[in-house]
Amino acid sequence: MQELHGYYLEDLEVGMSATYAKTISESDVYMFAGISGDNNPVHINDEYAKTTPFKQRIVHGMFSAALISTVAGTRLPGPGAIYIDQQIKFKAPVHIGDTAKATLTVTEIDEKRRRVKAQTDVHVGETLVATGNATFMVDRREAAE
């Protein structure tokens, strides 16, 4: 199972960064609504969305947060890391057809507590759509016997 594990605490350095980008389709929005139960009409109903300040449907904010989770769980720190907390601010809407790019950058490593803190940002083009900080628990490499 060792080959499935991501970075170990000893492998990480402040400043390390990883990204994941996804072009969000209409079916992604419908599936996210189904999985999450968030059927807010601003996400799934064109006619309703036209009456909002956005004038069109927007992607769930937590979809952006899920992209951050994708980076954390698959790239950095990667498989084996445990998400402890996330603070996030949504700054701008994401629309169907946009490509959202989540970036996680290591900002602090607490070796004693096995905690890694990271800046978490999501951009659409040059626009910052979500920003925050997260903490992860990361395994130490097992000592050779």
C-alpha cells in the first residue's frame, strides 16, 4: 500500500505547491446538486438565475472547495493526508463552462504535531474566486527497522 501514499511529513517544504484545473460542465453542476442536496435554483434553474444579480446560473461555491480537496487528496499532501480544517471566502462567481484552477501552497509545517498548513486559492483565469487556508494531518515516514 506504500505506493498509494502521497507525501510524508519529511518530504514537505514550505513553498511547495500543486494545482488541479477543471472545466465545469452543466452535468457537473446537476451531479453536485444531486450529491449535496443543494438544489438552490441559482444553480439549476436558468429562468430563476436570470432574476438574480448574477443574471445567469452559477456553480455551487462548495464545488470550488471540492477542487481544493482534490489537490489535497491526490497531489499535495496527497493520499494519506487527513483534512483537519478549511477557512474559505468566496470572492466571485464561477459559471458553467469556466475552468476553475485550485492551488494549494504549503505555508507552515509543524513536525511535532504532524500538521501542515496551506494557502488555498481557486482562480478562473486571473480572477480569484475563492481563497482561504487549510490544515492537514500528514503521516511521518516509518523508521527503517
